[in-house]
Amino acid sequence: MSQASLIKIKAAAHRTRQNPPETSQQKASAVPQAETPPNLFAAREPIFPRRVSGKFRNLKWVIMAITLGIYYLVPWIRWDRGPNLPDQAVLVDLAGRRFFFFWIEIWPHEFYFIAGLLIMAGLGLFLFTSALGRVWCGYACPQTVWTDLFILVERWVEGDRNARLRLHHQKKWTFRKLRLRVTKTILWLLIGLATGGAWVFYFADAPTLMQDLVSGSAHPVAYSSLAILTATTFFFGGYAREQICIYACPWPRIQAAMMDEDTLTVAYRDWRGEPRGKLKQETDEHGDCIDCMACVNVCPMGIDIREGQQMECITCALCIDACDDVMDKIGKDRGLIDYVALSDEASERAGNPPKPTWKHIFRLRTILYTALWGGVGALLIVALFMRSPFDVTVAPVRNPTFVTLSDGTIRNTYEVRLRNKHGDARAFTLSAPESPPLILRIEGQPNTTFTVPADSTALVRVYVSAPPTTDQAQTRLSDLRFWFTDTSNDDRTHKDTVFHGKGD
């Protein structure tokens, strides 16, 4: 064997000792395994926010009291509209196809008022979001208001955050735990029942419907609506809570389009708070944040605002109250967490004061939204005061378009529908400026006056005749204007149509 061959054999033996051959098990383990798909569902971790006091929490209490008071009490307010109309101040009368709001009555053909109000609501939402972020979500959204109410009941029954956490993690069902849970559930159901009950009261006379509900004689639709609203309020406010805001509501994903660098939103001044350090370790190297977790513990969404702006944040500002309270206790300036605009960050990092709040609120975008909002509102008010107290539609009967009588007279037939919006019956007189020579007659009436019952619509058939020698009889089409006069106050309105003649 040559020396070269011996060297090759020794080198192979050395490689074998350094890297022994793989066993069958090792070879099998070396085969790439199929990757496990990520779990897209995260089980909900219950959030138990701690009680906090401060100006923003007090503002939320005031808004809650006002909004809930309006919702629960408005159906019981009475408003005298006369003997023939309902006396409920706010009523959606589906049977009569009308909407009553105090002295305003909206008919189906006036749905543009409702559309205008919806446009104003949308513009108002854009306005508040561009100025103060998700301030609607944090203070006046129904989900937020009822969730706050449910948390208030939960805290009243089970105690503050630590007590509720202990009860939640307690695996054994003792009599005390059962009693607290049953009490809380009953109170939640009562709130849900009151919520559903208040809603159905908007669609019928509240005192009458209440008697029917208690006696069991109400319509099944009322009971089914009450049950559905009770169940949804109970579930959304008691158990779903922040899940509705995060997953069900589209607004968190839309809000970014409404915000810019001048929008004031709840944020953490990290240039002042970082690096964090415990109070006992306070040195010049540490910021003002002592990592007490107070801002996290009071957050109803369970987020840490110190991690930056997040989709889940509803701008309720409870973390501001909690942080300000801690800053007062340790002798630091308030505002570590505050309403902050992104455009102020560079200036504040350099030690300069932020711009005044009004400069962030009153800028081109918010002024434009305000102008649009006010313009739509002004148009609705003008339309409300300019609308006629009665409406008329005139439809020519086109089969046939005209009839030739034995003496050559051309007669057209029209169906006139007049809606009387007054609370009493009114008599209306029909006329036309071309008569004579045109002859007007109302079917079944001795003259051209007819009566329309209070707050209802009357349909009458009108015959218009043109003698054979008149221009209207000889012309194929001629303009015709009907005038309708309220005999009680001489209010007038007109409706234009056409008269069909023989033509050439």
C-alpha cells in the first residue's frame, strides 16, 4: 500500500470519529416536518379594571347619567298634539308610518330628514375623531356606556379589582362565590330587561304597552324584541365587553383615516418617562415612570398605553387619571400620560411646551367638518320650516288619456291624493286658473270642495272637461295647474300636470 493510500485511509477514519454515521432514528428526525399552522384564535382573558378617580372618570359618570337618563326616560314624556294624535313626545309609529319628535312630525315621504340626521351623525363622528381621536368610543358609545354600568354593578357586588381577580381564580364554588355570581347575574339581567323595555317603548304608547306586557296581552313582536335586546345587552355588557370594540366594531379600523399628526389622543410621553425605574431606585438615570402598572390596571381594554398608540385604545383617558394620581403621590408633574398630538413630540423632546389645545382642535380639517355639519343642519332646519302643512300628488288617468263626450267636449280624469298633516279635519277647495272655460268636478261631490280627516290622506277623482271650441280641446298637450286652498286659513299650494286634447 502506498503512502498516499495510507494517508487517505487515516483521514477517512478521523472524519468518521468526528462525525459518526447517523442512525436510522437520527435520519428520520432530520426529515423536515410539516409546520404547524399558527392559531388565529386567542382565548379571551377576562379584564378586571381597577376603580379610579379623576376628572375624566367624573366626566364619564356625567355622560353615562345623561345618556342613560335620556334613553330610559324619554318614552315616558308626554306631548299634547290634540285629540286625534298620540301624546307621546318621541314615538316611532310604524302602524301610522310616522315619526313623532315633540312638535315635529315626519311622514314616510319625508325620510330625507332622517337621512340628513344620519349624515350629520357621520360628520360629527368624523369631526370628533379628527380632533380628539376615538373620544366617541371612550365616552358616549352605547357599548362603552353599558359596559361601564355593568362593571359598576360587578364592582359593587364582588369588590374592586383584586377581589374580583381572587374570585375569578377561585376554582372551588363556595356558597359565597355562588351568591355573588347569582346576585351579579340577576342585576345584569334586570339592566338588560330595562334596556330592551325602553327600546320597545319607543314604538308604542309606553304606559299602554307596559300594562300589556305585565298582563301578558302584548303583541308577540314586543316580547320577542324585549327578549332579544335583553340577551344582547346582557352578553355584550357583561361578557363580551372589549371584544365587541376589538372584533365586532369596524370603527377602530376606520379611525386612522380621520386622524392626522395634529389629532389629540391619549399617549405616553416616553421621552419623559423612560427609562423606567422603581421609586426606591430613583436616580438621574431614571425617568418619571416608576412602572407601577396603574395605567394598565384601570384600562377597560387591558392594554398598556406605554407601548404606543394601539387599535384597542378607546381614548377613555382613565389611564390619565391613574397616572396623574401616582405623579401627585411621588411629587412629579402631571401629564406623563395625557392627550398629546404627534406634531408636538419633537418640540416637547427638546424641552419646549406643547401648542395650545385650541390650535390642535381648530384647524383646516376640523373647520371643514364643522362647516359641512352646520350646513346640513341649516338645510334641514330650512326644509323643516318651509314644508307645507299638506301635501298633494296629482296623477292623470292614462287609460284612456281622454274621453270625447257626445257634444264634442274633451274630458280628462285625474286621481288626486291630498295628505292633511293637521290634527283636525280640514276642507280644501280645488281650482284651476284656466277655468272657465275648463270645467272641474269632483266625483261624488256637489262642488269642488272636499274634506280630509285629521292627520290622514284622502283620495279623490277629479274630472276636467274642455268644451270643443277651446284651445285645450284642440291642442294635443297643454299645461294645467291645480290649486288647493285650505278654507280654514287660506293656505295654498299647487300641483302642475297636463291636459290631453284631440290634437291634429
